[in-house]
Amino acid sequence: MSEQIFFGDVRSGDEIAPLSHDVTATTVVLGALASRDWRPMHHDYDFAVNRNGTKDIFLNTPNQAAWFERYITDWTGPKGRLGRMTFRMKDSVFPGEKMVLRGVVIGADTDDSGCGWVEMDVTLLADERICTTCSVRVAVPVNAEDNPWMRRGNDWLPNPMTENDR
């Protein structure tokens, strides 16, 4: 189990330790299977190469999302709770490549309910090529008694309030 990160431990500019994984055909196929994505470009080499024109089968969107979620929650510890995650896929991730996720904290604040929020930018690289960029807003406990998973209603606001929302 990973160590719990607390809001007071986080500073803008903090770099998160990278997560590396050697992508195999099994990585690609099991990710597609887990997300019930039966499209052949995620399990059928011949279809991916000869019909889609790619160099191999490749990670699907939910599989990439799961890797981002794992990376973030491995860092936050068991009480970290994702509030929002958006990502932009720029290139595919193929078997035989080394996938590396890298993250940096770009901001941290508390909302009106006292929930501690961390904003992060995360990048997924495959063989040093930027494949996907991700923006994250994750809640972390402000102290040992706090647990973002217990927040409900007005105590759980994963989208920051703007002047138009008030």
C-alpha cells in the first residue's frame, strides 16, 4: 500500500516519481477486454495493420485512463479521490514500447468546505514520444482525520467554482 499524501505536503512544481511499464500485446488485449472494447484494432494484429494502417494493435482509451488513475492514486495513497481527469491522445501506444507516466503538481488549494485539491499535469510517453497529456484534479486529505471519500453533496465539489457559478 502506498503512503498517504496530505495536502500540506504538496507544493506547486512538485514532480511525481515516474511509473514505467513495458507494454506487451497482453497489456493491450487485457485492457480492451477489461473495458469490453471488442473493436479488433485492440486485439487483432492483421486488422490493425492491414485494415487500419497502424503498426500494431494499440492501447484503447479506457486502458489509458486506467493507467492515469493508477498513477495518480498510487501517488496520493488510499484516501486520494479523483475529482476530474481530462486527457488528449496524440499518438498510439503499441506493444514493445516502454510506457512512462510523469506528473507535476501545478497547483493546490482548498475549497469552501475545506477539501484539499491538487491540480496536476500528467504525460504518458511511449519510447520517449509524447502520446497523451492529462489534466487532473484530485482531492487529498488535509490531515489524518480527513477522508475525501466521505465527502458528499456541497462538501464534494470536484469542479472549481467560477464567478458564473456563484
